[in-house]
Amino acid sequence: KDDEWYTQEIIVRGKNIQLKINGKTMVDYTEKDGQKPYDKNFERLLGEGTFALQAHDPDSVVYFKNLVVKRLP
């Protein structure tokens, strides 16, 4: 909902990504071995070392607080 804080967890282990909102799993995706890029200009393949937080609507305002990043075993 607008104007409401929530907890979001993004857990990446190898080629698996889980997205949880307030503890509820919303996405559990595993990239297939040999997955081809979306197109030559935008790979959209899992890699290492970079992540981004964004809003897709250019007119929206998004706030983040208490960001925690940790390496998983």
C-alpha cells in the first residue's frame, strides 16, 4: 500500500532468487543452466557483484531505510 513501510528480503543462492515481503515468499525463481540473454543490449542474466534498487515508474518516489547486505555461506 502507498505510504506504508514493509520488510523486503532478497535472497540469492547461486542461480536461485527468493523475494519475500513481510516474511511471505512472493518469488522463488531459479535461472536455468544455459539461459540465453534477453537481447544483446540487456542481458538480464544472474551474475556477481552488482545489485540495484529502483522504481520503474519515473514519476514515483521511493524511500529505503535500514538496508543490510550480507554474504551468505
